[in-house]
Amino acid sequence: MNKRNIIVIVLVLILGVIFVAVYQYNKPHRNISAEKPSFELTADEIYSEFLENESDAQAKYNDKVVAFSGTIDEIVKNQSGGYNLLLAGTNGLISCEIDEGQENKIEQLTSGQSVNIKGLFIGFDDLLGELQFKKCSLFEE
């Protein structure tokens, strides 16, 4: 190949990489509150699955939308003004990072109250012994 063809091929490849990068950067985010949950269960049920076999449960729930019910143990307002709910189960805690726009609903809740939550499972924290969800929202059954 001559020098001109090599330059054209390199430029096409560079433009292709730039196009893919811009597309990925501007891709819309998942709307977890609008998604149908892959699983519906109680906080105790999901936590029990992790106690029985953590690796299987991790594979089953990882990056999935899960709807669950539980009892509020603590409501924590973080430094950025967002909220985290800690749900208590008989076996451990579930941490839910509440999605933006839910502040009015969260401020009406109290510890000991039962809630229904839908969120994206992101992992199990061995150190704290808690399941972690993000983009959580409250919903009515």
C-alpha cells in the first residue's frame, strides 16, 4: 500500500473510535424506577440467599432490578443531600441509595416503618455484611 492509503485508513479508524466514544458518553442512563423488576421478594428472603451461597446469589442478582419489602432501620441523609435507607432483616442490613426526586417521600418515613423498594443491586459488602442497592425508589404494592 502506498502512504496515502495508510493515512486514509488511520483517519477512518480514528473517526470510528471518536464516534463510538461520543455515542457511549451520550448514551441515556437506565431509568430503574420505570423498569420492571427481575425479582420480587422480601429483605429477609434475599439476604438469606446470600447467607446460603454468596457467589450464586451474586451472579443471580448482579446488575438486576429487584423489588423488595422490608422494615426501615435507619434513614441517613448524606453530605450531598441525598438519602440512604437501611432496612433491617433478621439476618442483616440492606443499604438503599435513594434516587433523586424521592426526597419528599423519604422525609415522611420513620424508623420501624415497612416499605416497598425497587433498586439496582450492586453488591454485597463483606466488611459491613450488607447488601447494597442504588437508584432505589419507593413504590406502592
